[in-house]
Amino acid sequence: MKQPPSLPPFARVLPSSPIRLLLIPALLLAVITFLIAFPDDLHLQGLLGSSSCSNGTAAPSSASAQLAVAYTATPPVDLRLFFGVITRPDFYERRALLRLAYSLQPRPERAVIDVRFVLCNLDKEEDRVLVALESVAHGDIVVVNCTENMNDGKTYAYFSAIPRLFADEPYDYVGKIDDDTYYRLATLADTLRGKARRGMYHGFLHPCHCPLEMQYMAGMGYIVSWDIAEWISATEELRDDHHEWEDMDFGGWLRKGGKYENVYGEEPRMYDYMDSENVTCFRHELRADPDTVAVHRLKDRLKWARTLRFFNATQGLKPSKMSPVDL
């Protein structure tokens, strides 16, 4: 009886059992899946690393390269200002409005301006809870040791507290703002950049056009250099040295302490909002960039709305079928 011819060598490697035959479609499925996942010449080399010659370092991805360029191109910060908005615990709506107004402003170049809300001790139960929620959500509340007041020591409590709170990371300047004042932060940063870093007192000099030795910075907002804030913090007798108007007293402190040195008035770039009153040295119509540093006496929503619209705070508004707003 003849023996069947032996199979050629390549045929012997093929599976001969039914179970092994199932491996063929599984292998085909794996190949198809691989080709779908890695099309266009597989691109596997790009995932595992370049096969081209290099100096031992992998070429950065486009995203990381762009990030590196962004970091390299960012100029260093050369001005830091702590800006405290003097307000009351129960002024929740005003703080919400101010957060919106300042967060939507263009960021100052090469400057850090930290806007924070300054309150005295929280005496009411509802304020302790609701202000705590604000602090958790925003991290911008500063509570200083005083009883809420208008002209009875809150200015001293604020300026004396900040140097102690930030002794390890001092700012260049410390400022105080009314909660009805709107500062334009980029313009302010440009204004401060050329000013003295010691013995500096900046704001709107009041009364207008009087001799400098009779003037002080109006309460709409003023800024001092860090060394002056440190001096206030270290001068305990200033705590009770206040009379009728704290802002007037503040100017008196600097004179008595020999700190009334580099004084910068911003008339007419800081001014009161003009409604129906007459034009004065401290009150006139809104002025466009770069002529406005701050606008004061925004006592109601309408004044805030008109001021924010004038300075293009709503320019980022996109058309939306969900919330059509005609400005």
C-alpha cells in the first residue's frame, strides 16, 4: 500500500485541529483592530519615540513646546499691590458685583494686584456663616480686629494688620478702597510703576488746589508703600489717634511721622461719578482710557452698570440663543 506523500514543510505549521483553526480569525481580528487604531503607516514610532538621530533628548511635543514658549515669553512681575476694599459683612451683593467687575478686567502686565474684602469682627450669627461660605468659595475675605465702624479705627486696624499677615511675602504697596469705587487695575499698575517704592502716598489729594501741607488723600482710595504700612503696624499710639475723619487723620499720621515724602495726586484721573451735579475738580463725566484710574460714588446699580458699560466690561459677551442680551 502506498503511503500518502508527506506534506510540504510550510503546511506542517498550520493547525490541524478544529480548536486551533479558531486562532486564525482571532489573529485576523487583532490585525484589523491594530490597523484601525494606528492608521497612516501605523504611527507607532511616534508613540514609542523617534527613530531619527538625536542628541539624547526626545523632541518635545507641540503642546509642551508651546507651553515652554509661553512661560519663556511671560515677563517677570515687578509690582505687587495688596488692595483692600473696606466694606461691611452684610454687603453681600456689593462684593458679588465687585468680584465680577474686577475679574473681567484685563490683567495688568508685569503686576500682581490682589483685591480683597476687609471686614471687622463678625458679630452676627448669619454673617459668621455666610461670610465663611464666601471665604471658602473665593478666598478673598480679610477679617481684622475691630468693631464695624466708619471713622473709629478700622483704617488703623487694616493697615496695621497687613504687614503682620504677609511679613514673609511683603508687597510693594498696600491700598485701601471704598466699596463704591471702581479702579481700573491695568491703568493703576502703569501709573504706579514709575513711583517711589518707599515713603509713597498715592491717591486723590483733597481739598483740591490747596497747599500740599494741608491736603490728604480722599477716602475713595489711596495707596502707600510697604514701609509706611510697616511703620503704622509698629506704631501703637496711632491706634487711638483718630478724630473726625480717618482719611484726614491718616494724612496727619504721615506728617507727624515724617513719612509725608513722595506724594502723588491723581487729579483729574480719579474722580466722583457725575449724575446731575455740577462739574468740580473732583467730579466730572466719565473719561476713556487711559485718562481714568478710578471712579468714585457708584452708590447704586445704575451707576455701576453705566460705568462698567462705558469701560467695555461687557465686551466679552458672546451671542447666545439661551440668554439674548441687547446692549
